Amino acid sequence: MTYGSLPRKEDARFVRGRGTFVDDLVLPGMLHGAILRSPHAHARLLSVDTSAAEAHPKVRAVLTGKDLAERGMAWMPTLSHDVQAVLATDKVRFQGQEIAFVVAEDRYAARDALELIDVEYEPLPVVVDAPAALAAGAAVIRDDLGKADNHVFDWSSGDEAATEAAFAKAEVVARQDMLYPRVHPAPLETCGAVADVDAITGKLTVWATAQAPHAHRILYSRITGLPEHRIRIVAPDIGGGFGNKVGMYPGYLCAVVGSMVTGRPVKWTEDRSENLMSTSFARDYHMRGEIAATRDGRLLGLRVRVLADHGAFNGTAQPAKFPAGFFHVFTGSYDLPAAFCSVTGVYTNKAPGGVAYACSFRITEAVYVVERMMDVLARELGLDPAELRMRNLLRPEQFPYTCATGWQYDSGDYPRALTLLKEISGYDELRREQAGKRARGELMGLGLSFFTEAVGAGPREHMDILGFGMADGAELRVHPSGSAVLRLSCMSQGQGHETTFAQLVSAELGIPPEEVEVVQGDTDHTPFGLGTYGSRSTPVSGAAAVTVARKVRERARQVASAMLEVSPDDLEWERGRWFVRGVPGRGHTIREIALAAHSDLALPEGVEGQLYASTVYSPPNLTYPFGAYLCVVDVDADTGQVRVRRFVAVDDCGVRINPMIVAGQVHRGLADGIGMALMELMAFDADGNHLGGSFMDYLLPTALECPSWELGETVTPSPHHPIGAKGIGESATVGSPAAVVNAVVDALAPFGVRHADMPLTPAAVWRAMRGKPLRADLAIS
Amino acid sequence: MEITVTVNGEPHRRTVEPRLLLVHLLRDDLGLTGTHWGCDTSNCGTCVVWLDDLPVKSCTVLAAMADGKRVRTVEDLGHGAELDPVQQGFVACHGIQCGFCTPGMLMTARWLLDHDPDPSEDVIREAISGQLCRCTGYENIVRSIRWAAEHPDGATP
């Protein structure tokens, strides 16, 4: 069997320190770039004097917004039909915004020269608090668009009247305001690029931290005016992405212009503060959840009102028709007859972004609100949260299921997953232990979360980015000697594509995985497609790989029929071999067929030689992985410190290609949940100063905060994916934060705490215990 | 200023700026890009190397401070096809995803096992707690190091 926990091909280089990340690249004559950034969150640019920097002996070029404007490149399109300043020309709109770019002979000289640039600012009033962004008199951030306020969009989904009616007849209604605070994916490798314009051909090559190389090429083409055949984007090894490396950043373009101006390759690598302060953040959703139910705990309706903080430019990366991403899958895993959500987006003086950090296009926010509301309701009803969930989970016979906002869930057996979770965790015993502890005044909490994701965007007629349908290409060639090369449009950031995609081809063709080379990340050597994010590699590119392998298998059948001089209809396939039905000894292996396909063998009319095929796969639907999670915490009543004692996760992502890699993906997301729920904080003060701009302040979980994860699995194949697989890359990030928060709130029940916002730092827990919850994202007194 | 640093057994004599960081000497000057850089504040640990047999974060060590000293990097852990047991453990137990934190983790792991050949899970977690990994949730890194402890001579061929 070629599915299974095969060790990874990638590891041979990584374990030797021989990976090739962007900052490892050195080209002859390469220069180094550095960006001057704004210390102000909102200010008019009065002047930018670069003369002293230009006089630095090691400086080769200095670029400002004015220089880029002369090339028509001072602004670039975002992925959400807005524009973003590459280098500021009129105003700066968030702290850390790009103002000038220095190109110098080495890293140190480039940084030195930044200090020689003299910028005059006229500070303007700052908007940092999203709820205040639409208030009368709030400073207008996007005057460049001719706007008179900070409103970005209004968007809603569901049947408002039906939901209103459901609430009107409900015996119980619970309401809770909550903030999913701004967080950052913070991959360990920051973003960077090396740009090189060939002096003879004019061809631009950009090696960059790009999760979506082909989408980037479209943007470079639109911004520079170069046709696509004269642009090559190469994503080498990527040191973690999690959504941070989907979009286009000013630094990449500055490196490109730097190379155009100097005629030499230019490397730009941001530092950690630049990464945290200026690149794609995630979340920042202010939500009001309302849930309606009968007295015996049957759900009747769910309503959510969202205020979405989009920062200074609307730079969210998601299918373009969905300004709130897939938030409207917020009915989650429950049989909810009525649901309505409405979202208002606002500009603030903060960095742009909003869809990143393994969020499945905002399903993290959706799962968080519904799973918090389930616990709030359970408390209201005096029901155990597991029991309330069990009473309302979708039943297996309801699939395929269309939810109140129109999503068509493909498959699932939810009660089985929750039952398994309770068994593995010893849920009832834990509840008894908790009761004993409570009687002694000790704080122990159990937090459940049941999530459903919608991943694998997406059907091209419904989903696009920049007008480009979200289908993905794949090309497969079997070489004359029987080994193969698979070319993909997706791009690994650590997920192990080189291994799992080889396994997919191997399972279809019988070629050993080690003889299947997987090529990705280079637009000159891969087919067009929209890249890896939103857990779409396996649902979309994985399906493309299987489809193209099956096409090659059919071609092999034609060739085999010529070799054996029998009709193709008389051939049967067994792993790696076509043979004559009923005569198992008469057949040929894929290796023999590959050689024959390249030989002088006479082929029937219409059958092309060689073993090659290509495909473009547009998924008929998304895939809907799901899971049931339990977090067990102990809270120190004297300090407010939360310790995660256990975390049990039951995941169902359909058929697993490489279970070892799947488990690793789940582990990562569980750690994310602990980080976001307990530690990660990007706060802003009244002047718009970013208070989480380094790893000293933006705390990420270490091995000490993470317990040893306990995993369980069920397998409900996707009915429409060629091998029944679903995406898994983001499941645990989506599902786990609610479990952690539910556990802490459960632990604090003796204090009457019904809700507390993330991150639940000791200070936040302490304040919650005293009935004075903290708004952690603002440091405004 | 002029310094001599012995890196992976080989002496290198260089004229450097006093402010040059050891991580940049290794990466930019000596081309040893296995040692990574991930933050400016000694928090992430992707830059961990040994300085005279002690793991240090090379982003917070000046190249000048390594003058006359020995530095060991990930490139010295295995040789050709032969891998150190900690490298084998990271492959066997899926202790690697994106590979960015891996070299630093490996250097700490090797040091730990040299000083405590049979560390408990808690000791391992403590040992790597000054380093971040964003991909593995640490579980498989801990298992990888335990694997190496249980296979001090590496995998049996």
C-alpha cells in the first residue's frame, strides 16, 4: 500500500541544514535592500529627503514613493479589490508602513542608510479601535479613495426574517459579545525575496516566500506591465506560511524595482518586527452572538453581528465574492433551522490583512463564535456542554446537508466523533474529578469544541481570486525508464507535498513513491493554479494529481493494447500493470509500457505516444473535515496562570494519504490554539503604536506550554474527491481555540465567569475572576 | 578587526566589523546557511550553534566574541550518508515540517544527549523551551530526541 506513514523525502535535506530558503540564496553581484518604515500610525508625509542616504558609499539606490509613482507603481492591487501603498506618497496609515527602500552592497550598510533618510511628518488623529472607526468625527483613513468615512463593506448571509421569527418563539435566548483578537501567523522564516531582472532579455525572476507563485505572477504582471512569459516566480523552501505568505508585500516589489534600477539582483529579507508589524495579521473580529433554543436544549436559531477590523488597506486574501471569507458557515456542526450573520468591515490605522493564520478563510472565527455560544447556552440551560452538543449535532442520515446559509456539507458522522472523544478522554471521569476539585476550591476546567470546516476552494464558477477561478493544474510525465515527474500548481510550506503527492501517483500507477519527483513552486516549470492556503492542496491539487495519474493510466492501457495486440477493453489493471483479462500472465508493467510508449511501437489511430497527461481540476464542492476536541486545564487561583493538562483531538479528514503527516498537521494547529487562546497578543495604544512587535511581546507557545497531544480519528470519505480525502492543514487551528477558552471559562465558573476574551493571560484570567474582564487588544487608559 | 574562528574543525581568519553577528558570519561569509535566523531578540532559537561546546543563539553573539573559539553548526552533525542519531530521530519521528527550526533543535538535542543520554520527556521539553517551532506542536520533536536517546548508535542497518 502506498498510502501510509512513509518517511518524508524532504527530510534528507532539512536534517542536514541543506534546505534552500530565500535568504540562503546568493547571486553574483547581489545587493541588499532595507525598508524605512513609519513610526507614526497616521500622518501626512511632508517631505522625504534621501540625499544623505544616497551619498553613503555603499548605497546603490534609494527609492521613495515619488520614484515609484513615476513608474506607476506607488500603489498595488490587493487581493480584495482595494489598493495598498507600496511606498507611501501622501500619508502613512499604520505604524510600520513602507516609506523608502535602500539598496546597498550589504545588509548592514542598507540598514545604516535608513537612518540617513530624513522624513517630515504631520501627525494626524489615529483610529485604532474598530467600534470607534465609524463614529462621527473619526479621522478618515482612506481619503485617497475619496472616502468620507472608514466604512469598507456591509455583507450578510442567511434569512434575517426567519431567524427573527425563530428568536421570537424561543423559550431561551442567550447573547454574548466577544472579540477574536488580532493575531499573527508568525512563521519562523520571515518574508523575503530576491529579484533579478535579466539585462539582456528583460526577464524578471523573483525568488520569494510565496504560497501562491502563479497568483503572484499575475500581480507582478499587472503592476510592472511585463507580460507573464517574461516573469518567473520561484518559491524555494518556505519556512512556514500559515497564510502569511499568500499575499503580495511592498518589499517584494521594492526588490524588483531595485533590480530594475541597479541592473543587479536585489535581496530583501524583513526582520521579525517588520514581519509582525506590517504583514498579514489575522482575525480582529468583534462579534455579538445570539442563540435561540427550547428549554430542553434544541437549537432554533443563531444570529451573529460582526464588526471586522481590516486595517488601513483591505488586503484580505480569500475568494473575491466573500468579503467575510467563509464566515457564513457559522452554523457549524449543528442542525440549525435558522441563521443570519451580518458583517461590517472598517478601516483602522493598523496593518492590512485579516485572512491568514490557518483560518480556512475565517472559519476560525465562525467556529469560535458558535462553540462559545454553545457553552454559554449550556450554562444557561444547566446542561452539560457535551450533552447539548450531542442533542443538536447533525445526524449521519442528514448528509449531504445544506445548512441555513446554503453550504452543502459533503459527508460526516458527527455523533461518532463526539462519542469517541468522550471515550478516549474519559470525559465522565474527568467531570467527576472536576466536581471533587471544585468542592476543595481548586480550579479545573473542561472545554469542548466541535467544528466543521469547508476547505478546498473551490468550484471555479463560485470562487475566484482577482477574477481567476480557483482550479489547479497538474502535469504528469512517466519517463521512458518508468520513473515519473509530477508538476503541481500548489506549494508546500512544510506540509510534505514531495512525499504525499508521490504517494498519490504511486497508488494510481504502481510506480514506487521514491521514483516520483514532485515539482512545485516555479512558475516556469509548473502548470497554472492558485497555490496552497485554505487547506486546499489535498482537496484540489491532490484531486488534480489523482486525475492526471488516471489519465496516464488510460494512455498506458492504449499502449499496452498495442503491445499485446488485444483490444483495450480486454485489459484489466492491477497495481502497476495492465494484463489480458483471464490471462494474468499476459501483461505489461507500467515500466515496460513507458518504454514502449517512447519506442517505435505502432500505435492505433488517435493514440499519442509517450506517457504524459495534464489536467485542470475544479472541485465540484468543498470538502468538509470535522472534529471533536477536548481541552482540560488547571487554573492557579492565586496567579491566574492556566496550564493545559490534556488536549484530546478526534479528527475526521476523510481518507488519509500519510497518517504521520496528518497527525503532524493536527499537532501544529493544537499548539496554535494554545498560543492564540492563552498567549498571543497584538495590542495597540492610543497613538497606534504596535505593542506586539517582537517575540519578546508577541508570545508564542513553547514545548512547555504544550501538552503531549492525544489524537483519535474517524474516517468519513468525501464522496466527491477522487480518493475520498479532505483537507486537514487548518482543522486544529480552527477547532482548538474555542476548546481552550471553553475550558478556562468552565474552570472559572465558580466565580460566575460566563465569558472572557482571548488571550487568557494570567492578567486576563485574574481580572475575569474579579468580574472586571480585560479588553486586551487596546492599551488605552 | 581580525578574528580567527574555528568552524566545524576548520580555522577561518577574517577581517570583520566589530558589530557583525556570528549568525551573519556563518551564513553570509562562510556560506553555512544551515544555521537560520528568525528573530532579533534571542527568542526563536533557529540560530542555535555550539560555541566552545555550549549551545548559543548566534544572533546575539558577535562574531568578534567567537575569536579564538570553536563553533559547531548543523553541517558538522552528519557526514555524507552518515547521520547523527538525532538527525535520524527527526526523520523517523516526523520531527520536521518546514525545516526552519530543525538545525537549531538538532544542535540543542545533540548537546542534551551528550550531557544526559537518557532524558525524560520533561527534561527534553525544558531543554528546547528556548526555541520555537511553528509546525510540529513540539510533540514529534520530543519523540525524535527520545528516539535518539534510545538509539545511541543510530538505526540498525
